[in-house]
Amino acid sequence: MSITEVNGHATEATTLEVKDSPFLQALVQQIRVNDPYGTFRNWSDDLLLKPFVVSRAKKREISVEGEVDPITKGRILAFFRAVATRIEQETGQMSQVVVDLSHEGFGWALVFSGRLLLVSRTLRDAQRYGFDSLEKLAAEGEKLTQSGVDMATRYPEVCKL
Amino acid sequence: MSITEVNGHATEATTLEVKDSPFLQALVQQIRVNDPYGTFRNWSDDLLLKPFVVSRAKKREISVEGEVDPITKGRILAFFRAVATRIEQETGQMSQVVVDLSHEGFGWALVFSGRLLLVSRTLRDAQRYGFDSLEKLAAEGEKLTQSGVDMATRYPEVCKL
């Protein structure tokens, strides 16, 4: 299934396939392991990643008043857990993920190993969490992975504390 | 006001005074700065710290089913913010505090500066958060402060990232 068909309306044409991006593969895996009732068993990878792509117009429609929707929060957690998985694949360092959001959609996403923060991101307007395209999603995931790998390589002794 | 009078029933006799513990002073300060309506203005320091002391018998009475009470969560946050304040007083390193609790009372409390975790604690049964006595509260706060100061002194360059 191509991404264009998913919601029955045209989206930005994309040439990136999930199988070409190790980060998108890790993200799909995160979603599938958190699927205890097998809801997504017959869904394509593209369909699973679809909610991570949110256009600017769509973002404007989402209110930033009040709590972050638990589904959106789950999506943020899946993203950073996928980054953690990718860093582990590259460096062998196991890590923990913590996402802390206030009721107003502000907060922190942290990936840490021992006493070292591999990834440290502030979040705002988390209600509108999403990326312009699948390419941007993959690029952001790979970028954070790379900076995490760099940190783990530079301070391996802090990871072991 | 002595701690024994506070709830009208006898508690373990205590000789520690808030003014003798830099950690307890920092904790009292945390509570007072988060008091926008001046509710605690006329409360003694001892009275403000009273809810941090929870006897074993009392803990057993608190259910660990369901969400952590927002007031308890605020108390955990105040504790770790006081640790962060004390570390800053000793080292000059500014830090951030994140407390992430699941709905079942499990989670993490983190104090970090730059990319270094100064304090990293797992929490469980957070619904029952509290200490046996004011002395134990002060001792735990000082111990975490000291280990945070050690970390900041050992890896100052990671704090600056």
C-alpha cells in the first residue's frame, strides 16, 4: 500500500521506503511490540507510520489547550524508544527512555545510559507532535541516533556508572 | 512548634532542627516558593515538612492501586528539586529535575546538568512516598546531594554539553 492511498486523499509524494531506513524499521518495531491484541497485525508499515506525519495545516487545527492525548504521548515515547534501540544497535549500550510532559504539552524527552544523557530534548506543543513527511521523520530519528552514538563513544565510562 | 504537637499525637522524638540541615532548609524553600496563594505563610517549617514523614504502619494503610496522588507527586518533585538546589549551592552547576511516574507508581526521578545525570533514582510504590523520620529525610537528601556533587566534580565537561 502506498502512503498516498492511506487516508483516501493525496499527500506529499514520497520515495522513501521503510525498508531503506533503519530508524523507520526500529520505529515500526516499537509500534508492533506494543500491540498486545494484534490490532496492527495486518497493517502495512506505511500505515503504522502514517500518524507520525502531520501537515502544518493539520497542526494548526489541533488545540494546544489542555492535556496531551495519551495516543500522542505514546507516539512520542515510541519515537524516542526507537532512537534508543538504534543507539543500542550501533554501540551495544542499553538505555532508558523518559518522557515527562506537563499538562500544557511542555516537557522533556530523555534517553540515558548509566549517568550519561545520550539524547536530551525539550518538547513544546506536544499535542501537535508530528513531522512534515516520512523523510523528515526518518532524518530526525537518524540525526538523534547519530548524536547519541557520538555521546556514547565519547564518554563510555559515564555510561557504565 | 515542636513536631510532636503537630498532629496532636506523639511521634518519634526528634532532636534535629530545620536550621541545622541545609537540605531541610532547601526543601522548606521549595515548598514556600510553590505557594502562590500564601497558604503556608504562617506555617512553621516543621509543619511544612511533616507530610514527608510517613511511618511504616501508615504506609501499609496507603493503597498502591491506581494513580499517584498529585500532592504526593508534588512532594517527590520538591524533594528532588531541593537536592538540585543543594548541588547548585555546592558546585555552581544549574540542573533540571524530571520525575516520571507510571499510573502504577513506578518510575524515575532524575536530576541532570547538561548531559550528565547527577542523580538517577528508580521509584516504586510512589503512592507511599515518605521517610521514617525527619533525620532520615535529611540524611537521604544530604546523601543524594553529596553523590551529585561528586558526579559534577568528576565530569564537569559533560555538565557543560
